[in-house]
Amino acid sequence: MEEKYNWNLQDIFKTEDEFKNAKNEIEESLRKIEKYKGILCSTSENLYNCYLIYEKALELFDKVYSYGMFKFHLDMSNQEGIKKFKEVESLASEFSTSTAFMVPEITYTDENKINQFFKENSNLKKYERDIKEVLKKKKHILTKKEEELLSKYSEIFSAPENIFDILTNAEFKFGNIMNEDGNFVELTDATYTNFLKSKSEVIRKQAFRMMYNKYSENINTIAEMYLTNVKKTAITSKVRKYSSSLEMATEEDDASIKVYEALMKGVNNSIEINHNFIDLKKQLLNKRCFYMYDLYVNPFEKGKDEISFEDAKKEVLNALQVLGNEYTNKLQEAFDSRWIDAYEKPNKRGGAYSSGVYGVHPFVLMSFTNSKRDVSTIAHELGHSIHSYYSNKEQGIIDAGYTIMVAEVASTVNEILLSEYQIKNEKNSTKKAENIYELLEMIRATFYRQAMFAEFEKIVHEKIENSEILSAEDLNNIYYDLNKKYFGENIIIEREIQYEWARIPHFYSDFYVYKYATGISAAICIASKILNGEEGFVEKYISMLKQGKMKKSIDLLKMVDVDLESPETYYKTAEFYKAKITDLKKLL
């Protein structure tokens, strides 16, 4: 493997001795922090000095933890790497334990006293945003004894999700299917989508039936686990003085109930556009009867297009030139300075991610297989990387970490810009149609499908909060009716689809999925303005990326003219979707 395609971890620590010295320094800092336990808020000087040590320790910890994790992920069978990762995991636990007193002590201190500290100690202003965020959540914090009691139940509260994971990942066996090459291959959650993309209707239908037969056999058990999880959240929200589970979840997301409701309104009022795409899918596949298991077939895909990493790099750089010289120069640096560990290696961690290292630069892990889809992965992960680069460069480590509400925006903006570039520059009409279809499918899956999941969650949580008794059959019916609503009349909604809710792991992280839909909506609004060449907009966008979490997520996106609390944002997403459907029809 050429060195230029591998990470250079010496950017973090040049030697193992540097790594060990940094670990020792963190442990010394934690001992200093612990001395402030019980007296943190007795004076402004104490609060400032503790935060100063905490900040420096956090910067060093980010490097130490990342270094250990990266070493492990490059070869997950290497004993030295495993040992190193266990060391940093242990240090993470120690860090968490040693600093755990800080939030409660700030929380239980009189707010007027803290505000007086800001007036008398100008140095403390540096940490004002973080401290005030702690105070803002004060009304939802219980007494020390109550918090201690709840914390003891945290492992119990995680039980429904843990049991679901074990049951569906370790114990479910779906059987084997003969693939298009005539080989028997095991059906798993991981291979299921690939089977649904098969050109063979027999394979698609068999995979669909086998998957949901297994879930139907265990549906009462899974329903009990899921409903227990929903009840746990409903009780916790009441205990913490929230009006509902939804309010608790959206506030923790740095969002609001208005965001959720605006999304639901925007989606429901534009749902016919999704029906139109489903109708078009049916026509393109030339099927008299169109079934749920036909949804994932790309009618334009004739084979796997291959591309070299160097050509993929050029395509990403060309597509993202619209973001200006500052942005593309940093992208070039990412490629030239070994920010990316590009290719598969024995025992290397699968998947892809970008991880920013404060004071160094972001690192991207992926497994490039010369597939055209890998080009999109590069653009996506580098969207995260440049966001992290800007945020880390402009903000202190405490304020640099942006929230989940904006985390997927920059990455998805890059994906859309790449897709639009590929569509515009493709001369072959069939390939152009394939590219448009892939973009449409991304919007359908990320906007409409995730919104359907979000609506299912909202209905179930509200029923539980209203003391309704729900059964597996009730959950199945709710989900089945939503499928009819979201997919329209020109697709046959088989009864098996009623069990699909039972295989969605995100439902155990209450009200998580809506952020996919809001994220792609924000990204489409931003990418559209960039492509339209709106004067000064790229500068506004990059300024937003530099903010970290200095503003609330909703206010950050308002900097680039995106209002997540307005249905108009989601209508624009639907209109973009509609325009792409029209573009595709013109090519037919």
C-alpha cells in the first residue's frame, strides 16, 4: 500500500514516549481537578482555575484517545493495538469519574451567584456559554439523592435496547438464499438490502418473506421490549418536569417541538410527491403489480462502475469547487497530508467515519473499493472533516463540538453538490438518469422514510403518555397504515411490512430518526443556494461551520437562511424532490 493512502498518526504523537507522557499529564491534571470537589463554586477563582485545567486536560485527552482508537481500528486483531485501546478506554472512564462533580455543583449553586462570578472575573467569560448551558437545564435536574437513585437504574433502563440487540443480531437466523450467481448466501440484516436490489424478483420476494417471517415469530416479545422502552422514557420525562417525551428529546437535541411539528406538517402536505416517485418506479420497472420488495431496484443500473482513488479525488475536488478556494485548498490538504486511510486492510475496522482531533486535524477512515458509490463516501466524510477543522480552529475545545442537529448538514451538502456535479457533467443519458435516480432515492429514504419512522414514534409515545394499552397488533396496524399513507395506492402494501418497525434499532433511541430528515432538508436548502450562486452565501455558510456550538443549533442554521421551525424548509425539500422527478422524466 502506498504511504500516501495511509494515515500518518505521527501528526498526533511522533513517538510512543510522547503518547505515554501525555497520558501521565492527563492523570496529573485529573488529580488537580478533583481538589475542587465540594468547593468548585465557592469563588469565581476556583471555578475559573478548575475549568482552565479541565480545558487543557480535554485537549490532551482528545489526542490520546484518538491515537489509541485509530491504532486499534487499523488492525483490530493486533494485541498491542487492543491493549492501547483498552488503556485509553480506561482513561476515558477515569476522566469521566474525576470530572463528574462539576455539572452537579454548578447546577446546585444559586444562579445569581454564578452571574456575579462573570461580573467579577473577566477570565471566566471564556467558559460562560458552557456554564450557562448547565444552568439552563437546572429546572429538569432533581435533588442529589434523586439523581443518584436514577443513575443506579441506568443499566436497567438500557435493558430493552440491549436485549433487542442480542436477540436480533446474535440469535436471529434467517436462513440462506440462492443469489444471482447460483450460490447459497446467508440472509442477515446486513445483506438484506443487497438482496432487495437484486434484478431477480424471486430473490427479492424470498428475502422479504424470510426477513419478516422471523420478526413475526417474535413480534410479541419485541413489542414488549419496545413498549417498555417507551414507558421508561415517558416516566423519565414526567419525573424531570417535561411536558412530554418529545419535549425532553428535542430539548436534549438543542432543537424544539416546533421543529418536529414543522417537519411533520411539511412532509404530510407534500406526500403526494412521494407517491409520484413510487408511481414512476413502477413504470420504470415495467411492472403491472409493484410490491414493497421492488422499491430498492435501480432500473438504470447495468453493472458496477469502477473508479480509481485518484480519479475519485479529482471528481470530489471538481464538484466542491463551488465552495471556494479556502474550502477546496483544505480538501487538497486532506488528500495530500494523509488525513485519509483509504483502502481495505486485513482486520481493519469496516465502514467509514471522520474524527476530528483537536489541535491536529481530522482523520477519515474508509475502505475504498473502486466503486462509484465510494466517491460519495469521500465527499460525505470530508464534509464532516472540514466542518471539524473549521470548528476546532476557531473555537476552544469546550465550544468546538457541534451538536447532532447540525452534524450531518455539512456532509450531506457535499453529497448533494457532488451528485449535482455528476448529473450535470454526465453525457450518457442512461448514466445521467441513473445518477438522478440515486439522488431521488437518497431523498426518499432520508426525508420521507425517516419522517414516516418519526410519525410512528410520535403516535406511539402519545398513546402511552395518554395511558392507552398497546399490543403488538396495535403497533403493527399503526405502522401498516403509515406505509399506506406514505407510499400511495400504486404499490401493493403486503401485510409483512407491518413488522418492519420491529427491526428498526433507532427506535430505542427515542426521537432520533427525525434528525435525518431535518438534516437533509437543511442541506438541500444550503446546496441549492450555493449552486444558484447567491452572492456572499458561501462565506455565510463557512462562517456557520466555524461557530462550533457557540449558538443554538436552530440559530446556527438561521445564519444560512434555514429555519427548521418553519414548514417552508420542508416544502423546499419536497419541491427539490419534485424537480428531480421532472428531470428524470425528461430523460425517458
